[in-house]
Amino acid sequence: MMKNLTIEQFIDELSSNKPTPGGGGVAALSAAMSAGLNSMVYSLTVDKKAFASLDEEIKNKVLNSYEEAMKSAKDFMEYIEMDKEAFSKLMDCYKLPKDTEEHIKIRNREISIATEQAMIVPFRLMDKAKRFYDNIEVALDFGNKNLLSDVAVAVIMLNAAIEASIINVKVNYACLDGNDKIKGILEEAENIVKTSENNKRRIMEKMSF
């Protein structure tokens, strides 16, 4: 599985003539690195003197956010494999026979289904990434103040994951005929990008970066 590769192996795979990992995998990795980095901030916050002085409610909020960040990093990594599977499935559909009208009908239907899934995967990634901003806000407010630069990088990587993900949403959306099931997804994805950019700007301004 892609998530089990070393960094060097992943870059080698990314640099090769293989179709995956590609942009979708990089987007997922960016989100995972954001969550992992934010988790590091928590790990260097809990049980420190400043943390001990916080009231219990805030301590629990930080600890819960720490746990959520670690889980999110793993969840985001899963999207690397999900992206690979969705793309591979789509490519397989294009290899289906088209010798008869029935074959063409089946092939077109399978391509449409696979294309929709290839769009849904990055959309779900960017939606999940958008919600991780709340976690970053906790690290910003109560995390180790010596690690604000790491919080800033976490924000940048999270926004990058979202900006990268919408590319694949748009590419696959353009290949689908409009239907009620997918109606509104592109607009929602574009709103996520706008929200992310606003969150990034606001948080960076708080840290004066």
C-alpha cells in the first residue's frame, strides 16, 4: 500500500511513469502532514508547565484535539490509497469492450460510475480537511507558543491539500453529465476553497506571518 512506502519510495513512485500516486495522492499526503505537524505541536504542549496552568476544561479540549489530530493524520493517509483505487478503477473501465451497442452502453455506464467516484474521493478529502481547521485553531490558542511556525506550516499544508483536491474534483466533474446526484458538488467544493483561503489568511494574520 502507498501509505506503507518510505518517503524516498513514495517520491520515486511519484516521479515514475506510473499514473499513481499523482495529484490526488499528493493532496492527501499534504493533509496528512498538516495533521501530523499539528499533532507534534500538541505532543510538545501537554504536560509542560504552561499546560499545567490551564483549567481542566481547556486541558481536556487540548487532549481531545491531540487525539483527533493523530487520528486525522492516519485518516488522511488512507486517501492516498483511495485515490489510487478510484483512478485505477476508472482506467479499467476505459479498457472494457466496445464491440457492440450493448458493450458500449455497459462501458459508458461503468465509466460514468467510476468517474463519479473519482470525483467524490477528492471532494471528501477537501471536506474533511476543511473541518481540521478547528483543530489547528486549538493548537494556535493553547499550544506551545514556541511552535507557532509549525502551526503556520500546518495551515499552509492544509490549504494546499484543499486547493489540490478541487483540481481533481473539477476534472472529473467536467466528464459527467449533470444529474441530481452530483448537482451542487462543484459549487460546494469551490465554497470549501474560499473558506479555506479565508481561514488560512485569518490564522496567519494572528501569528503575524
